[in-house]
Amino acid sequence: MAEFLGDFTTPAGRFAIVAGRFNALVGEALVSGCRDALARHGVAASSVDLAWVPGSFEIPLVAQTMAASGRYQAVICLGCVIRGETPHFDMVAGQAAAGVMRASLETGVPVIFGILTTDTVDQALNRAGLKAGNKGADAAMAAIEMVNLLAALARG
Ligand code: INI
């Protein structure tokens, strides 16, 4: 019986981050946490590219474009959709999630969902480094784990 597990050793290659500028304070904190986690796991800053998009709704197109380019081991999507601020929360959050999943399945590249969906700004800030971890850092870890898992699966 084979058992496959992605570890957290430093993977070779480049990473992409796609981040939403909507709720910029939260977005910047997520990007910072993500970059910090990648760096502390040995990924050089020069190996990480960052694309800013207007909001979470635009993340999937850019994520899929970057994933399909063949230049990246993984694409990390970061954003924040706050229910209190929009009557179309469900549409923006739902389409962002569905698009991120589709980008991953259509390209075969790990496209990581680091988009916060919260009821309030406070909840978002807390999950972007204030007092409940940093979802950007979590997304970086998921990216590294998935890259290493796919490599392990390819080795057989
Ligand atoms: N985009 C977000 O990333 N978060 C939000 O909370 C949000 N709200 O509140 O509406 C939001 N809207 C913008 C959306 O993502 C698109 O950029 C916009 O609709 C243009 O397509």
C-alpha cells in the first residue's frame, strides 16, 4: 500500500500570488503573511511573483492565466469578502471559490484558496494576522504541501 503526503521541504521553482485590492488593508496583511511563510520555508523572494486584481471576483481569471503559463509550481489566491459590506457577498464569494477550484482543475496546478469570507471587518483582520493566525501564511503552507504532494505522486 502506498501512502502519499506532501511535506514542507523547500520546493524548487516559482510561486505566484494573486491578491485582491478590495479591503486593501486585509489584502496587504494576507500578502505579507504569505510572503513571510514562503520565505521561512526557503522560497526566495525573487521566486515569488505577485499580481494585484481589483477584487476577489477577478482573482480566478488571473489565477488561471498564471497557472496555465507553466511558469509556476502553485498559484496562491488571497482576498477578503466581507458580508457586512455587500449584498452580493454570496455571489462574489461563491464565484471566487468556484473559479479558483476551476483554475486548479483545468490547469493541474495547485491554485490555493486563501480568500477570507467573513461577517465583519474585525473577523477579517483577526484572520489576517491580528489574533487568529494569518490565512495568507496558511495558504503558503498549503501551496508548498500541494507542490510536494504532486511531486511525490509523480515519483510514484
Ligand atoms: N470584492 C472583494 O474582494 N471583497 C468584497 O468584500 C467585495 N464587496 O464587498 O463587494 C468585493 N467586491 C468587488 C468585486 O470583487 C469585483 O471587483 C467587482 O464587482 C468588479 O467586478
